[in-house]
Amino acid sequence: MSVSKVVLAYSGGLDTSAIVPWLKENYDCEVVAFVADVGQGAEELEGVEAKALASGASECHIVDLKEELANEYIWPMLKAESIYEDDYMLGTSVARPVIAKAQVMVARKVGADALAHGCTGKGNDQVRFESCFAALAPDLKVIAPWREWTMRSREELLNYLDERNIPCSASLTKIYSRDANLWHISTEGGELEDTWTTAGVNCWAWTVDPKEAPDTAEVVELDFDAGVPVSLNGQQLSGAALIEKLNTIASAHGVGRVDIVENRLVGMKSRGCYETPAGTVLLAAHQALSHLVLDKVCSQHLKFLGLQFAQLLYDGRWFTPLREAIVAGVESLNQELTGKVKVELYKGRATVLGSESPNSLFSEAFATFGADEVYNQKDAAGFIRLYSLPARIKALKKEGK
């Protein structure tokens, strides 16, 4: 299939800077750069358009996706209380579908006949992006240079750009691979490739060392409406603004660090340091509210859906009927999760101190250890006899009765 115009997911880093001229040379096509602003920070976006044009792109589209990411992707994930393999709060995974969707929209806008990305053949992201492309634009060709070109090292990429007089701020001294957005920042590579080696101080980009965090705790209050955080410390904020502000507060207390080895979708294990300060606080608060409001079986079902959602999101299956079905269930279970939660931040920990909701199922009249007028303790005898009936029958059979 011949290609005339390609929209490249462009970051301004070494890989995508090399991909622009490579596409032009190997496909004889026009390259349009697409940059997704998902909250990675102003410093990451500074000069990115100029870099893209200097690399040979015909134009550069920078699309602000922060609010869409928060409202349409992060909040559904939070409402499901989804975590992958016990610790990973899916920071990279959750941003991929919103980026892929916007990339397709830019491709339609400029009349492109192909999409390109800088994901390697070893990682999860190639599957995530291309699964989204397949669901949203099956007619567009997908080009993955890392699966085609012969270059394999940073040195080769730098030499490739140098031979073409294309400026790039990358250097051989950069040892970490990082990905940042509203929800988190991830760090891979360097000493983390030895699972016995302790993550060094440079592995952490946002959060202070919990041991060096303030000696005075800070308490934040969060208001939820149907499972969605709507205000922080009494101030109503948009989704993106709330996450950004809470990131700043929680990072100062060293909250949100995890160092994990995970199972990649492609079969290998990888190690990464993830920092999700706001997400850690919001998850603790949402869990406290769901514990207060949901009954036992609904709470268990939310956990079940959350695990399914986490696996689906990690595996890049956002634009599928299964995701729609899971989200429908999650939305239903969150309808009464309205209330307030206070969380203490101290030395790397986020501890819930209290929660309240007009829909709370907690009743002091029933739960009190003091005298009450609503609960007849004698009723428990019949309940216990029926509850333990299977065990009683089994024991009687063993005795031959």
C-alpha cells in the first residue's frame, strides 16, 4: 500500500525526531506531527512545534487533551477502583486511548492515509495504539518504524540525526525512559534493569523522598458526586485542575511511589518506578466512600469489575463492547457514591481519617456497642444455625447420623 501523508504521534524526543526523516526517506511521503498534551508539563511541550518542523514535518498539531483524559478516561478507571497487579495505577495505559483517538481525528482532518508511532516491538504501547487504530480507523495503514528499521541503539539514532543536520536535545547520557501525564510519571531503564538494585534517587521525578517529607501531616478533604471527585478542600475544580493541584500537594509528602516488576502484555517482565500522587489519594478516598455506601455483594462486584477493567485497560482494549459493558456496571454502582472524605498525607502515606455520605449504610443505632432499641441479639441464634447448616450436615454424616 502506497502512502502519501502520515500522521505521526510526535513527542519531540529522540525516537520520534528520527522517525520524521525516516518516514520521508523510506515512504516518500508527507509527515504531519501530532502532539498530545495530556498534562506532561509545559517544559515537555516547549518548542515542540519548532522541533517537529526542523525534523522535516510539514505541520504540527498540538491538541489539549487534559480535560478529556480526566473526565472520560481517568474518572471511569477511578470509579472502578482499578489497579493492575496490586500496585500499578495504570497511568500510561489510561492515556493511550485518548491519544490514539485524537491522532485519528487529526488524520481525518488533514486527509492522511497512514498513522505512525514510535513504540518499540518489545512494549505494551504498540498493542494499545494499534488496537485503538483498528477500532477507530481500520482503513488507515499503520507504520511502526521500530519494527522496520535496522537502528537499535540511541547512538545509532543520534548519528542518523547528526548526518542529516537535524537538531535534537537528546544525548547518550540519558539513561532513563520516562512517560508523564496528568495521572502519573513512569521511569524505566538504568539501574532498574537489575531487580536486586535499589532504585536510586534519580529514579523519582515528582515526589520527595518520604523520609525527607515534612514532619507535619497535611489533611485534605475531597467531595465526590456519584463517584467523581468534584472539589478539593472546599474548592470546586475541573477534573484536570483537581488532579494537578492534588499532585502538587501529595508529591510534597512523598505520596504515590511504587517500584514494581510487572507482566507486560507481550510476555516479558519489566520493572518500573511509578509516581501517582493524586491518584493514590483519590483511590484511597473513593475506596473509603464505597465501603461506607455499598453493601457487601455490591462492593465485591465492584472489585470484580475493577480487576476486569484493569486488565482490559492494560491490554489496550478500550474501544470494545466489553469496556462499554464494564463501565455501565461501574456507573451503576457509583450512582450513590456521593459524599466527603478526609485523607491525611504523611511521610509517603495517604490515610483516610473519616468519611460521610447521605447514602451511608452505616447506622450507629445498629452498630453501637452501647445499649440499643433496634437490634434483638437473640435473632442471631437462628441465623447462625442456618448459616452453619452445611457444616453441621457434613459433620453428622461423618458420624453416621
